[in-house]
Amino acid sequence: MSTMHTFPTLSAIRAARHRLGDRVDTTSVRRLRDDALTPRLAPGTELWLKEELFQRTGSFKPRGALTVMMSLSAEQLARGVTGVSAGNHAISLAYSARELHTTAKVVMPRTANPYRIALCRELGAEVVLVETVHEAFDRARAIEQEEGRTFVHPFEGPLTALGTATVGMEFIEQTRAHGVELDAVVVAAGGGGLTGGVACAVKLLAPDTAVYVVEPEGADTLYRSFEVGAPQSIDKVRTIADSLGAPRCEPYSYALNREYVNEVVLVSDEQILDAMRLLYRSAKLVTEPAGAASLAAVLGPLRDRLAHRHVGVVVCGGNVDSASFCAYLAGQL
């Protein structure tokens, strides 16, 4: 697989992080210790959080979007960008366009959280609403053709992975600064751009560290792809974690994940909601469902394997409105 694709090198990841500069934050890393959490973990599991929900725009997404957009020519930038998203990527495109003094026209499904749609508009993006995620890709491609905008994919491509790899690099280096070598890193997939980049950086810096990828049962494109041995699609996204709702797996992201990821595991919406409540109780974090998926895997399918291990969990995003979050906590959604 590595002969077919060029994957990020450590020097390229470091250069990408330098180029991003203060347009993105080096988000906090902390050990999570709490009486409510301890009995839920396997014996001896030590949990470390990489808090990307505190990133600019509320998720990890600007790392990839900016890395792509900063590679565009002046002429391309002047024509602006377009993209598809249920929220976080669209928000990051709006932010990145503002930072780079250009425009973004984003396509979102009507089912997207109104809070996220409003945030896109507040950041200056033009928002086009369509019925489904599949239709959104077609509409964005039409905008690309009609208006000359550059399509910035929500998760696919070498530059996107180069940007997301900076999360993994930071995580390993930050935990080492605490004197800790992570035995495992757990990260959620919404197509594979974040997971592939993180896994690549982690393995380059710490080859013996296991990388586990988490998907919702109702959006299991990467899991299916690993099972079959080639990129797969799903007919419909069926999960509350809409940020993880990729309708298909793409070739580069699949290859990158296949090269560096140890295993893909699935969690239910109920497990995600349980992890959201625990993150709120134990870490005082307000996460969107996607942001709790990694912890859900640590509490569920990966629990016994992580006993007596130092485990890193990427909390990927926190873009959720207060009403929805309260409903999640109350078990009303």
C-alpha cells in the first residue's frame, strides 16, 4: 500500500505545524483522574486526553483545511473554496477562508445542527442547504465547476492528513513532556482523515504505540473497508454522532489508515451518550457526540485490552448547542 501512496514524514509534519503557526492552537493534554471514572476503566488504565474541542472553531478541523488552503495559489485563493460538511468542516472552511482573506461557500444537509449552520454564517461563509450528504457532494462539485472555487474535501487527501497528523505529533510530545509513554491512542473516524494522520504521526514517533480507531455502528465505513480490504460506502448515516457520518471511505484515507492503524472498533449511540455524560461529570467537558466516541470505546470494546496501560484519547470536537447537550445528558435524544 505504501508503494501506491506518499504518506507524511515526521519532518513534513513538523514543517506543516510550523506553517500553521498561531492560526491553530497547541491544544491541552491532561491526565483525567476522577472517582466516577476509575471504576469504569479496566484496572490500572491511566487516561490522557488531547482536548481538540478547544481548538479554533471547536474541533480539530482547521488543521487540515488550512494546510490544504495555504498550498493554493493566489489565483485559486481569490476564487474561494467550497466543501461539504454536517458542521465542523464547514465551520473550519469559514474560519480558514477568513484567516486567508478569501471566501467559502459550503454545502450542508438540512439536518445539520442549526447552531453549526449559524456559526458558519457568523464566520462569513455562504451556506447552501440540501437534503442529504450524498446530494451535498454533488452540489459542491457543481459549485466548483460553475464558480471556479477549489473543493476542499472534508477528510481525503495527503495535505489534509498532513494537517491532522499534527494532532498525533503534539499528543506524543506533550505526554512525553509529562514523562509518559502512551501504550495506545484512541481516535474517532469520520471518514479517516483525522485517524490516518494521527496514526501516522504516532507510529513515526512511537512505533510500539497501538492506534485504535472508533466508528459509530451507524456510520461504519472504515470498519467495513477494513473487513473487505477496499474502500466501501454506506447507503445512509444512522448515528447521533453526525460529525462521524462519512457516507464513504476514500482511497488515500483508507490506505493511510490501513498502513498505520491497528484496529477499527464500533460503538453504539448509547455508548457514546454514556461517554458524553461521563466526560461532563469527570472532565467538565461539553462535547458533541463525536467528541465522546473515543472514550466510549475505552469504556466498551477496548476496555479489557487497555488494563494497566497509558491510554491517549483524542476529544475531537465540542460543537453542540446548549439545548441539544442538555437533552443528551437527560437521555432525551
